[in-house]
Amino acid sequence: MNFYPHHIGDFNNATRHLTRVERSLYRDLIELYYDTEQPLPADDYDRLARRVIAVTEEEKSALQYVLDEFFTLEDGVYKHERCDIEIEKYRNVSSAKARAGKASAEARKKKAAPKKKKATSDSEHNLTGVEQVLNVCATNQEPRTKNQEPINKDICAAKAGTNQSDCREVFEHWQQEMNHPKSKLDQKRTGLIKKAIKLGYSIEDLKSCITGYTHSAFHMGQNENGTRFDGLDLILRDASKIDFGLQQLQTANKPGTKPNGYQQTNSNHNAGNHGRIENNTERAMRIAREAAERIESAGSTSH
């Protein structure tokens, strides 16, 4: 066995009364048992002690104590009930996987045989006697050009119940709501949509979530930096983000309520804005006006 289940709670409860040396030896004996997949030999005690590095008299005495307490001596070997159960499970699983692998290979082989036989028969049927002689070693594959079979490169192909139209519908709704007409449906965005659908959200849920973010003042740019946080990678990042968008839309649809948006800072209140958030255009105009006033003031001083 290359691995075995180590249940920490079970091990600690069973060995709490042991010394550190005894606990270490017990663990070494178990791993030796699993590694060889057989009981520990009892006919050569010194050899067993060396295999678990029990060298001093104290370590050998601890080894004997652990063997007597946790193992059963039967027919010249030390047996461990829990180890035998886990080894049997491991062998059953390995055998089942081996049988399944053989059955799968055999099924593929049988499935491919009729197709191969039919292809050979059809090609021979279409050849004349002379052609059969001349084309014994020829291949039946016909050359293909790039224009013969157009490749569908749309990364929104159906997979695990998510088809092209589902992904496209959600993406185009995001483009329209967030005003990103030139954005492309790349592999990352497709993966986000598929992941959200696998979580259990419907197409309408995702569209509602996207619409919900348009009611969030903070995400629409009404924040300290005037930055919009409307990317599809943020909106559909995980379940909590999707739930937030749905909640925003639900809150916006309730009469007399406002969605959760950006809360104005104390400095803005002290400046007399009374909760009004300065957008990008107002900010640019204010900076330009202040610059013009400074230039005019400097000119008056020089005269």
C-alpha cells in the first residue's frame, strides 16, 4: 500500500497513555504492516526490532509492550485487526478498478472493430480489380482543406448542460447593462458563467444579478476613486457575489427603499456635500477651475 487512512482522533485516543517512544514505535509498526500488506513476523524478534529502529533496551522494552497491547500473536505472526480491514478494502478497490479498466478497454476494442471492418469493406467495394492491386498499400484518407469543415471556435460550446445560447445570453445582458459593447466572450468569462450555472443559478438569476449591480452606487463608480467595479469576473466570482447582486435588485424593487451603495465619508460631510457623491465629470471640472484660479492669482501678483 502506498497510503493508508490515518484517523488522528482514533490514534490519539488509543495511544494517549503511551510514552513518546511507545507512540513512535506503534506508528512505525503500523506503517510496516501496511507497507508489506501482511502481519508482522514473530519468529525473529531482533530482526523486527531493527526494522523499526528499536536499538536500546528501553526501546526494545517499549516495542514488546506495544506488541502485547495492540497486536495479537497468532500462528507465529503479530496481527492487527484494523490494519487487516484497511488492507482488505484497499485490495478490493484495486481489484475493482483493474476489472473496470479491462472491461472498458475491451468495450472500446469491440466498438472500434465493426467500424474498421465496415470502412475496409466499403473501400474495397468501390475499387475495381486493377485498383485493388495497385492500391493495396494506399491510404483511403482524402485530403482536407481548412475550408471544407469549418471549425467552431466559439468557446461557449455545450458542456455539462451549459450550451452556447446560455452563455451568450448572459454575456450579452452584461454588455447591455454595463455598457461594454466591444467586450468579447473569452474563455475566462465563459468559464465564470458555466461555473455559476453549475452552482445552481439559472440564466435568469444571473441576468438579475447583473442588473442588481447597476443599482449599487459604489460599483457604478460613486466611490472615493470614481472607479466602476462592473467586471463580469467580479460579479460572477463566487456565490456570495451573485447573491449580493440578487439582493441589490430585490431591494431596488421594494417601494421606499434604496440599494446598498457607497457610504459617504466624514470628510465629505464636513465639506458640506451632505451625502452627494462627486462623479468623475464634476471632479475634473473642479480641478480645472482651481487651476485657472491659481494662474489668474499668480498673474495679478506679478503686475
